[in-house]
Amino acid sequence: MANVLDNLRHVWQQASLTHRMMLIGIVVGLLAVVGMLVHWSTKPDLVLLYGGLSQGDAAQISQKLRDEEIPHKVKDGGTTILAPAQRIHELRLTMVAHGLPAGGSDGYKILDRDGLGISPFKEKVNFVRAISGELEKTLMLIHGVINARVMLVSPDQRLMSRGKQEASASVYLKTRGSGKLSRGNILAVTNLVAGAVKGVRPEKVVVVVNGQLEAGQEKDELAAISGSLFERKMQVEQYLSSKAEDMLARVLGPGRATVKVDATLTTKTVQRTKRTFDLANRTEKKVNTTSKSGFTSGKGRGKSSPTTTKNKTETIEYDTPYSTEQTAEGPGVLKSIAVAVFVDLSEPIDAQGNGKEGEAGAKKKMPTVKQIETAVRNALGLTDSGELTTSITVVDVPFQRVASGQGELTEEAGIFSTDFILEMVRRGSLGVVVLGMLLALKIFKGKKAMAGDAETAPGEGAGATAGASALPSPAQPQFKGADKALKMKISTALTNNPDQVKQLFLSWIESSQGK
């Protein structure tokens, strides 16, 4: 150890001011990097413990973690808490044991705190608050909902009031990110609230999701109908597309067919009444006969007697049986369906560019475009009728595919994610420290060798001739002499004694190889 310190001291004394400053900078930078790497490697990996918390729940959970001296981080305005990944499940069980998070509302626990002598008004208010809290907890169970607020209005029913006031409810939901709830979710929320609160009809429930009105009295009925029609259109198209693609994938193979469907739905409500009469089974209901008599005088100058006339009218009323049929068609009825099919009927190609053959040795027989069109039409039920218009187009075209080797490389490249790289850097921090130490030792070793060569240079030049003595020693630092004078000495020595200069250079090279 003493020899190492002496060598370091000797190297430090032989080094110039510039090299000393460089060594100091390298050592200080290395220590800073080592400190940061050590701090980073010892820092715990924080992951999500709870998200979407109320301020009260976040404060209680954070205080509990501080009491147990567990490192954690609060972000997103106090609604998200991060904790060490190694203890995430243990901490969640611990928080549940302490009743955290409480969910922002006590629910029916409010009624447990009611004491004796409570007024009817306060009892009613606590009951409404309890129902609101339980509804909030239930609505937060919907996938994608991170926070819910429910406000109930239950008006007083008085005997002398003229009009009857109905109960109503308002629901505010906050979803994760920019996600939206489907029409079915909105209907579920309105019916859930209406079923839980006495006197509230689904039409009296106002639902607001992320600041956007989704259901309520002021909601545009046309927009609501358009939204439901659009969802039905998407459902029909997805169902028919997947049905046809599954059938073609079994026949042609995966990735060799794609099907797109466009469905047109009616947007009007039509009511029809049809009455059919059965004339074959009619019966006589009533017969009315009317008779009328009259006299007609004779014509001419002769004396003729008057003539008596009688008119008889008969009216028959029939009782005809009939049937009445009433039909009503609402919006959403299929009006037309258009199907576009792209298939690849080319021969399958393997990785070597050769056609694959079947197990029996014969090439796989592909169906024709006409056969595929007929099969898809029958599978989707595209029968031309008076009310439904259908059309289908099948196109045979080679598909663009990614080679199997490229696909495997893409999947393997997925391991080089950000988390994987950070973990590798963290584990390799010790290697960085070792490399830094080796670099510093190499620098010190180089300075030591330079100083030793400077000390042995005078001895090597003692046996040289007078002509060759003008040459500088090989190990002598070049910065001690001026460049111009050094060039002049080398030129003079080469002119006067070239053989001795050659011998000196050979001995210099041999001595360098021996080291």
C-alpha cells in the first residue's frame, strides 16, 4: 500500500498542471457518477397502489405509509399514490384491514352514528346521504369509472299543494382517461338509480360523464336515437363481418381473407293497418223491399181507361267477415346490406419461396371467386327481397405479408422496452463503476511509465557517438526542446553519421519491444 501511495505521489509530482487538472476532473466526475448510480440503484421501484382517490382517502393512506416509514409518492393532484413494487400486495391488504380507501362516502354507516333525539329532518337527510353513498360505491364498480357522485332530490309532499312534484336524481361520472361509456352503460346507470330510489323514474335521472350530458330531460331525443342507431349499425356490421371472416379463415387459412360490411338502417317509425275481407263467407244480414204504385192516363183522342204501374226496389245488406292487421316498424330496421370481400386465392408460399403441398401430395385446391360469393351470400342470409337490398363484391388479390423471420424478430424486439432497458442499466451500474476505476488506473499507470522513462533517458545516451549524441533520447519528453532546434539536430546527424543514426534507431526499437 505504501508503494502504491509513493508511486501515485511520484506521478503527481511529475505531471504538469494541465494533467493534474484533468486527473482531478476525472476523479470528481467519477465520484459523482458513482454517487448517482448508487442512489438510483438503491431507490425503490414505485408502482400504482391506488388511483382515483378522494382527498380524504389519499390523506389517510399517505399518513399510514408515513407512520410505517414506507417510501411512497403522491401525484395527479393527490388522487394517485405510488408505493414500492415489492410490497404492493401487502400494502393493499393492510389498507383494507384499516378500512381504506373508504370510497369517498360512508354509505349506510351514517345511520349507525345517529343518536337519540335526532330530528325527523336530519334523519331524512342522513337517509338520503346514505343511499347516495351506496349508489356511488356501486357505480364505481362499472369498468372504466374511477369516480362517481350522486345527488338525490326528494321533494316534500304537502296536502295543500296543487301539483305533485316528482323525485329526481343527478349522476356525475368520471372515467379513466378520455374513455366514454356505451349507450348500454348509460341505460344501466339510469335504471339502477331509478330502481334504488323510491319515486324516481328513469326519465328523471340526469347522467353527466366527463362534463358531457349523456342522459336527462334536456338531452336531445334525436341525438339519443342517432346514438343508439349508430351502435346498432356497428353491432350488425361487426357480427356479419366476423361471421364471414371466420368461415373463410377455416377454408383459405388465417390472414387470407378480409370482409367489410356496410349496413343501412331505417330512421323513421312506420305504422301500417291492413284489413282483409272474406267475400266467400259473407251472409245476408238484411233485405229491404220498397214498392211504389202509380196511374198512367191514356194517349190519343180515343177514350181509353188509365193504366196502373207498380215499382219494386229490393236492397240486400251482407255481413262480410274481415281481419285487421296492424304493424309498426321503428327505427333500426335493416334497409340494405353491402358486402366487400378481398381474398387471396394464390398458392401458399413457404419461407424458401416454394409452393406448399398437401399431405396427400396434391396441391391444395382453392375455391373460385364465384363459389366464395355464393358461400358468403348464403352465410349472411343475403336474399333479395322487396324490402331488403343486398349487394356483394368479391375480389381476388395477393395479400402483402410479413415474412415469418421478420415477425419473430419483431416479437423478440418487444423485450427491449423502456422498463427492460432501465432495469439493465440499473443492474449494470456496478460495471460502470468498475470501468471508471480501470480508466483511472490506466491514466495513473501511463503517467508512471512516462516518469520512469524520463529518469532512464540520460543513461541510454551515454554510449552514443559524438555524431549520434546530437539526437534526442527516444524516451525523452519532446516538449522539453524547441521543435525547430530538434529538427535541425536530426538533420545534421543524418547528414554526418547516417549509419550511427540507423543503429541508434534500431536499438531504440529493440528496447521498446523488450519493455
